[in-house]
Amino acid sequence: MVVERALRRAAPHALLEAVQDTLTAHYSADSVDLLMADYAMTILQPVSALPYTAEPIPVHTSAPGRAFGAQEPYVETDSRTDPVTVHLPISVRGDRIGILTVRMPADSYDRDTAQELEDIAEVLGHAIVVAERDTDVYLQARRADRLTLAAEMQWQLLPGRSCSRPEYELGAQLEPAYAIHGDNFDWSTSAHHLTLTVTNGMGEGIEAALLTNLAINALRNARRAGLSLSDQACLADQAIYGQYQGAVHLSVLLLRFDLATGETEIIDAGSPKMWRLRQGKAEPLELEAQLPLGMFEDTIYTPQRFQAEPGDRLLFVSDGVYDVASPAGERYSERALVRAMANTRLLPPSQVPRAVLQELSGHRGPIDADDDAMVVCLDWHGRQETTPTP
């Protein structure tokens, strides 16, 4: 593909220029723009006038936002003779990054061109992920405001905000996006397992971010060494206790899914809450509570078993969701969360956390959040059995 070759040769900060030149030369494009989703997932910001970018575009009331939300191309045209504007979602393995907008003559746009533009958007997404190792351009374009230092540390620690495979779909979001402290999520997949970590941070500011960074990297270190889920928890527990001597601790929920069977190991170490939506019924899952990480020396953690069934939706929420109060002092209740799960049941997991947090914001009103709020949504599809060829 011509565009793919151009992207490989382009400097990390110049991917947009490479796409613009190629689409202009080979597809008669009049204009090509790259829009990046901001950290709060509420606006799309043009990569055109860094470090502040151009005027942001709202996700919920714009044509590019329509393509971003549906994760399907959206075409704008007034007549058969006027130029068409095509908005193409950019994502990498289910992680939504932004939008590629291409304006071109109507007679240059047909079914084959439409498919080629979708392929170009996909290739551009992968190129952006690689380029972010060497340039700040695309990270700057995601910012509607300056991040706090703690938030900078937290966002750099995350694996992404959504992920999809045939067996599952994941979506997650943190708030306040530009001032998050210690809440965190992490995931990793292999040929046989999905490991998911959901962390309810302790403390504020840099101290909270440092504690979470220590825990997540200790868990990753143990996981990458091939240790069991219980040993992962034990190693992270020892790392935190060794650093803080029990003065602080961290609440974590660890899960390891077998992709073939749905059998799941769970360690509830003072965890965030876990809910299940199965066949239209939402209910909290009562787990065997164990000690938070770092509370005492040499704590032993024992996993319990859970069976994920195809069609299950699992929702994980931190204390910052339950503890939010309205201006009148009314707490956000379990009933409100059940209602939110019902209201978002038709949305894909990538959109559920943002929708739940938006409802939470409406409950809180104009009051600024005084605690982190995290929502992680997992849809379990299971592995489809294949009949061997005779």
C-alpha cells in the first residue's frame, strides 16, 4: 500500500503530512485532517496547531463524533456533484484513538475507495501508536487542558482505554481525567488467558500515583515472570510493604480468565466493587475479601473461582463512584448504579464507562470531584468451538 510505505518512511511527528501528501496525489483529496480523542473522551482535537491545537470538536454533536461513537465511517455530502467528506474511525485492537477526515470529489469516492480509506485509517492508527514512543505530538493533541503530574504518571501507566478480541471486549475510563490520583486499571492477554487488574488508589496527588505505579509494575513483573495469580499478589504485597512498612496499602481486584472455558480466578484484595449483568439482571458479586496489598508482611493470597458465561457483562467501579454526593448530600446508591447498567446495556463496552461517569457527573452537579472515579466494563463472549475438518 502506497500510504503504508509513506508512513514507514515518515518522521514520527509527520504522519499527518505523509497521509495528506499521499491521499492528495493518489485519491484527489482536497483536505485531510487528523483528530485525536482527548483524555476525557468528550472532544476531538485537530493535530494542526500544536501545542494548543485548533478549535476542538465535540464528540456528541458532530459528524466526526458520530463516526467515533459508532466506530463506523460516516459520509457527509450535499449532492452527487459536491465533494464528499468521509470521517473514518482510527482504532488499534479496539482502542479508540481518533478520526481521519478526508474531503474528496464525489466522483472519486466509490465502494473500493471507501474500503481503501478504512484500511488507511487502520494503518495510521498503528503508526501513531509506534510513533508515540518517539514524539509528544499526538499526546499533546489529546489534551484539552494541562494534566497534573499525578495524572501524567497514571495515564502513561495505562494499557489503553479499550481492547477487543473474539473472546471479550473491554472498556475503561478514569475521572477526573486531567487530575486523576491513584485509581488504575491494567490488562494483558496471551493465547490462553486474559489478566485484568483493577486498582482503587489510596491517598492524593503524587503520593497516590507513586504507590499505584509501584503496585502495577510489581504485578507486571510477577506476571511476566510467569507466576501464578496468588504469587503476583504476594510479590506486589511484599513490594509495597517493603517500601512503606504498612503505613499505606492498596485495594486491588485481580482476575485471570481462561479464554477457552471462561473459568476465572479472582483475588479480592480490598477491591473495587464487581457487578454482573446476566440475562438482563444486574447484581453485585460477593467475593471473599482478603487484605489490601502492603498492609502486613508476608500476606498469603488465595484465589477463588468464578465462571464467566457468554453474554455476561462485568462492571468494576471504584469507591469514587459510590461516595459521590449530590448537592443535597444524597449518595450515589447501588440502585442508581443498577439503573445506569440497565440504561447502557445496548452500548459497547468502550462507551459504557464514559456513559456511567457522565450520569455520575449529573448526580454530583456543579461540585468538583474530590475523589477518583473509575469504571471498567468487560463483555465476555467466550471462545467459539470449531468443528475439526475431517
